Amino acid sequence: MSKNAKLLYCILGSIVLALLNSPMLSYAKLGIFTGGYGGNIFGELLFLIANILSLIGFIFLILFSLILIINNINLKEK
């Protein structure tokens, strides 16, 4: 598998992590607990972990995208 394909798979995984805070998944997380997740310690932990993973996903998305761009710049052709 080429280096570019591996980076594209990493970018795809980062996108999935970054989408953890999308409104559709937020409603799904809220629907797990009756009355909201604010009164349940597991719900608050789930909310915190989802936010942290989403932040990590955004950071990885930027990082892997920059690495992919840098790897594909051919400076010798100019």
C-alpha cells in the first residue's frame, strides 16, 4: 500500500472522529439517557470523551492533510 493511500485512510479516520460532535450524533447521545445526560455521571463522561475525541480528530485531520500535501509537492520539476 502506498504512502498516499495510508495517509488518505488516516484522513478518513480523522474525519469520522471530527464528526463526533455533529448534531445528528449529539441527539443520539442525548437519546441514550432519559431526561438528558446531565444527571448521570456516565452521560457526562460520554459527553467529555466525545468532545476530546472530536478535538483530536480535527487536529489529526489538519496534520495528515498537511503531510499529504507536503509529500506530493514536487520541487524538482520546477
